Amino acid sequence: MTVYCAAIEGGSFCFRSLVTESGLLCPTCRTADCAQYHDTWFRKRIADLCSGDVFENLPILRLKFCTGTPKSLFPAELWRGRATISSVLEAVSDAINGGVEYALQRATATGDGDEPFSERTLRRWIKRTVDRLPVAGMSLNIPIDSAEPAAERLENFLTEVHPHHLLALRCQWGFSLLDVPPQQKPPNTAAHIKPVFQHPRPPQNPPSKYVRRGTRSHLSRRGRSPDD
């Protein structure tokens, strides 16, 4: 993450190379040739739980394809959480091998002395990581034996995974390894139903043949007008 921040802030990066590495494609052209720089937005705070480094106002580039829809070029280590993906996986590995209390103590000693995450958050990370390891291994062609203990599976995954693997997962899934999948909205079937014309029912009490007094005082069946 330090190299990424230095490259973006110093301007020593190739925009086309970043687009190619991200795997983003234009939905119309099916290529990235039409990608143009749009703007830059900033994440407030991202922490590395392993080294204790904190990145304030992390710059994230945005691009536009010929469709006009903006997309963000997220770095490989970024997700919706406030810590890098690799450091979260290391914390999960510590919790599986040494227990939750050990992982909390180690993360606290690495940082500024305060707990960077709660026990509840760590348990949520453990469950999400263990559940997604087999699927991530199949997507990245990384052999993961489901019969092995969770600690060994995670250790093998951490040994094989690289930043370009995390980018490939985001490109395939549409979200990162630790993100919650976006909920798909159900189709609005009511907008596709054509209204069926129905003849109006005759009223139960048919209107009287006599017109209200003051407009026409004669019978409507005579066919006379008030001016006659």
C-alpha cells in the first residue's frame, strides 16, 4: 500500500497499465481501450494490522468508459473494511492458530496500543474467510484441500496468493475477497404488465330519466333544449 500511495501521489504511474491490471472492461466495447481518467476520490483511513501503518486520505482513481458510467480503480489490498485484506487474513490466521485473544493482543501490540478491531469483528472475519477459501481457490486455480484443517488451508492460501490474484477475484466476483456480495434487486414485474381494458360495469341504480331541476325542467326523452 505504501508503494501504491507513493506512485499515485507522485504521478509515477501509467493509467493504461492500472486499467489493464484491474481487469475492468467496457460493457459495450468489451475492451478497455476507451477508458479515460475521470477524477480522484479519497478513503479517509486504511490501516495495516501487521505493520501498524495507517494511510490517511488514500487516493483512488476513477475512470469512464464510452458508456459514461464511472468506475473506481481500487488497489488490490482495498475492500469496504478499514484494514488491508492481507493484514485481515493474517489476523484470522493468528486467531485460528493461537485463539481470538492472542490475535487481539498481537494486533494491539503492533498498532498504537488500542484494539484496532473487536472480538465480534474478528469472529465475523474468520467465518467469512473460512467460507470463501474453497471458492477463491477454485477461481484462482490454487489447490485447497477441504479435508485439511482451516489453519493449514489458510496458510497455503496466504503462501500462494498475490496482489494480482486479489484483483482477479474482484474482477470475477464483482467484489473483493472479504466484501459482502451486493444484493440483487428483484425485477420490477409490475412495470412489464400491460393493463387489460375492462368495460365499466353498469351502475346498480341507473340514473333517472328526469334532469335535475334548474337545468332542464322537461323530460330528457322529448329531445327539447332549454332554449326552445
